[in-house]
Amino acid sequence: MNFKKLILSNFLLISIPLTVLSCENKSSNSALTISDYEKLKKYSITETRHLNYDRFFKLATYLANDESPSIYFSRNAGQFYNTSFYLLSLELSKLKEHLNKKILYLMNEEVYNPENSISRFNFENILNEYGDILKTEDGQLGIVSNTKYLTNNKTDISYANFVDSKHELEQYINYLALNNNKKANVIMCDISFDDLDDATRNKLFKVAKKIILLPDGNAQPFKFINNDYLNWVKTEKDALSEEQIQKQFIEFVNSDKETLDMNYHNLYRLKNYIEIYNIDGRYIDFFNNEIENLNKSEYKIDVYDFPINVNKSYLDKGYNFDFNKVISLYDDINKLSNKSLLELLDKPQEYDKNKKNLIYLGSSLFTKYTSLADQGKYRVEYNLEASKEIEEYFDKLMELYPPQEYNYLFKLHPVYKGEEAKIYLSKLTKNKVPNPILIDSSVSWENILMKEYEKLKTNESILFDKNDFKNNNSKTVLTGLQATSTTLLSTYTFLVSEFNIDLKKSYAFLNPKNFPISNKFNLVFRDKNLGNDLKMYNENKKLMINVLAYYMLSNVFPSLDEFISTNEFLKREN
């Protein structure tokens, strides 16, 4: 049994950034304190530049028109799936123009198994359209979760979020017959790339024509950049020039050597070889300022923005893509075709279009215990202090947002499905919320935002109204109990980008005060309670900054002092 992958798989059931959790965090001693955060605030970015998606679409154009194969090493994280499926849809839209090209998308076996008819995603239609490489010689697309499908059962290695060994990587390389003359474009999660052992990473360099690194959520600034890249920069004494890096790298790739003579972080400076993306890449300006203050400006790197919305206006800016085809592919994969938010509600008849909306964005913090002694019991039921605080939180919500005026919608974590979602909701709210309505938990929040924004153009949106953000108004307000959730950052970025508003105006929809910091339970680690309201609050603030500090310092996310404690929330009057 592969214990490293098993541990990560269990961690991924929690809807939190791997910044804090990664069992392979190479610089865990770099955790920020509240004092560190306060000191860094004087270097905050005060004027943020606009989000820019040009580089993303230039990348998509390159991938779609390149004859080389593509390999997507996916990670079981909603943000990675959304972005990689967007890239995949753009690439597939032109695949029939390149009949000899193949695309391999590696998927966590727990998420997709071709022997199981039930799946979170729909790959059947695209596999039929482009030919399944596992079933036909002239097939162009493969969705693969185990090496046994590529090697006629000669190997049996489950794919689980990253490539675990050089041997596993070689199975994919051999299947695509990659070598020094035939390379592949590689799309991978940033922290998965960082977690590769040196031998595997060096082997990847030998066959990768270009490496595209996408985030899994909020982990990139702290784990991938601060703890990994920036810590390395601080130890470097003599910087190589870009020409030296290029020369050494080409020599390595063309040689029989298995070890790269320089540190692989140098390759981040080869902008046409490794491209790093984030939902809001503007945070890198803060790090680049810090690098400049170290008198090491040659180590500055770029992080590019990627869009949440599969938006026609982006594709119309000189990029030769068939928008209708791209959106059709993306919707098909995500099971969104011809669906409205109303169809994603478990009780659409209870939805009142004359009311505003309050949407609770949930996490899996209070899922069932797994120990034999308590198996099947919900934490939210047996953690009495947390349960009481949550009950008071919902009481206060109904005071601030009366159910007579608001539809109460619940977008729970995907771990809660069907009847279990209803049971969990009743335990979470103590059945106090009248007419609670569940949103299909299998559909990502970002995809809901995207589809609802498109509906706004025809005045059919449930979430949005044409008068939103005027005079601090919004048809919908969000709330939740886990401010570290990636959905907050993606929502702020979406609103700022699509509605062309500043961060403060977006608070009408997503007010940080509606995501209080708990005084009773840990925001990240289950079952950890310090037994003191102030200590627990301060511990949670520390966790917040270790997840989100660099977005805060870059002025693309609310500052820490804009989030209040639950005790303060319970005293709110507006």
C-alpha cells in the first residue's frame, strides 16, 4: 500500500488548503506569526494592477495548435479541475485539426474509475468524440487513473494527485513513446511538482517541452512560493544568468546525465519553459518587492492570472477559438449542460424569486468521525462547544437576514451527498432554519458563479441582479464558518474581474464579517480545541494568515482585521 498517497488522499477530504497540511512541507518552520504579519503590512501593495488573462489564452492557443502530446497530471482539488478542464476544453476544440496528437489526462482513481459507472465528471462524450486511446489505435484522448490500462496489466499503480516515483512516470513516458525528439507539454499542480522527488523531476525535465503549473487552491503563495522558492532565493549567493541557466539545462536534457547540476528552482526564471498560474497572480508583486529588497532582483518571477469564467468576451480578443464548442465541452465534462441553478436545488418549489438569497458555503470540518469507537457520529453533534457556537451563529444569521426576506440556500462540501446532505444539514442547523434549500454539492461553486453570471445577461440569474453593487446592494449574500476556504478568494476574484468593481464593493456580496473566526473550534484541524475563547481565536487568526497573508498583503483579499470573531459576530447589529 502506498502510505504517502493514502495520507494525502485522507487530507484532501478536508476542504482546506494544503499550505498547512502538506506532509512534505519542506519549510514548515517558516510559519508566520501574527507579529510577522503586522511587520509585513508596511510592505503591502496599495495599488493593485488589473487582472490580465492574455498570457493564459496565449498558452491555450499554443497548446491547441501544437502537435506535441499533452499530459495533465491532475490533483483532487476543485480549483485545479476547473482550470485544467478549461485548458483541456480549449485544446480539445482544435484536436481534430491534429489527428496524430494525443492527450493523456491522469485522474485520481478515487474520483474516476472507468470500471465504475458513477463519476463526479462526465468523460463519456468526449472520449467517444475524440476516440479513447485505451480502446482504439487512432484514439486521441485518454482519461487514466491506473497504469494497468496503459501497460496491459503489467503494472498496477493508482494515480493519486502526483507522480509518486520515477518508475510510475516512466509508464506514461513509455506509453506516449516520449524521448529527446518527442516531448510532451505537461500540465501539473504546483505543489505536486514541488513534491516530486529529484529523480522523478529530473526525468520529467528530459521529456517536458513546456511545464504549466496550476494551483490546487490557496496553497501557492505560502507553500510553493514563500516556503519553497523564496527560502531558496534567500540562501543563494551567486545568481546564474538566464543564458547560463538555459545553457546548462539544454546540456542536461541532451546528455545521459540523470542529475541536474543546478537547483531546479533556477528553471522558474525560464519563462517560456515553466509557466506558473494562479486565480489571482497579483500576489507575486509582494514577493518580487521582497526579492528586490534582498538585492536579488534577478530572481523575480512571474505568476500569471487565469480566468474563472469561460467567457466569450475573452475568446473574442483575437484568439481563434470556437466559443460555443469550448463551452459545450467544458459544460459536458462538468455535467453542467443546459442546467440552471434552479435545477441544482433539491427543493426548487421552495425557492421564492421575490426574496433575496443567503447562501451558506460549507466545509467538511464537521464530517463523521472515522475512529472505530465513534464511527458514523457527526462531529457537529458531539463537539458540544462547537455545536452551541454554530447554533448561536445561525440564530444570529436569521436575525440579520430574516428568512421572510431571504431564501436560505446551502452549498455543502462534496463529501455530503443525497440523503446524507439532508441529515448533516439538520444536525448543523438544529432544524431551526425554515425551508433550507440544498444546492447540488457535486457542482463547484466557481462553476455556479460562472453560469449565473451568464444568466444575468438575460435577466434569468438567481444569484445576481443588474443593480448589484450599486449603493452597496446585492441580491445575494454569502456566509460560512471557514474563512480559509478557497471559495472566498475565487469569489472575490470573480466579482472584481467580471463586474469590474474594486475589492471593497464586492463586500455587498461577500462581507468578511459574515465568515466569523471561531472562538470554539479550529478552522483547519478537526477536533482541536484550546478550551479558551481568546486562545482559540488567536490560533485561528494565525492559521488565517498562514493561508491567506500574501493575498491580504497584495490587497486582493480582505485584511485580517476585517474578519471578526464569532463572539463579535453574535453582537452584530447590521
